[in-house]
Amino acid sequence: MPEADPNRLVHCIKLDRELPGLTKPPFPNEMGQLVFEKVSKEGWDLWLQESVRYINTYRVDLSSRDGAEFMMKQLRIWMGLEEGDLAATAWTAPTE
């Protein structure tokens, strides 16, 4: 998991709180910069957990253009930056 920068607070658009941000953008592109500026380390950790469900359900190849585009679309929807429904995953919450 990436490290938090305790000296840099961001207003996390996912958690709606001021929290420590990431130490650097997670991707070397515009989306990575947007995540760096608007998502906290805690929020990013939630996405990393969620993203595994998509990768496993759809057997996403992140090295392929289609796989990367699919994951970026899910990330934009998850962050609330794009309208739409998140893709269904095979994961189900444990029952008590």
C-alpha cells in the first residue's frame, strides 16, 4: 500500500473529510494527478481493496489497453467523477 504524507492534507472526495494525502500520484497521467489532489491515503486504500474485486471477477489484464481503460472507468465512477453504475463483481459480503 502507498504511504501517506502526514504533512499534506486533502479534502477527500470519497470520504468527505480532511485527511493525509498520498506521497505521490498513483499514475503518471492526468487521472493520477487528480487522485493525488482529491483522494486521501485512506480513500485510496479503499479503492485498492475494491479494485481487486474487479480484477478478479473480470480477469482484468492491467497491462492491456482495454483492461486499463476498464479500471480507469470504474475508478472515475467510484470517485463520483463520472455518471454510471459500477460493474458487478462476484464478491458478496460475509453473512453473520
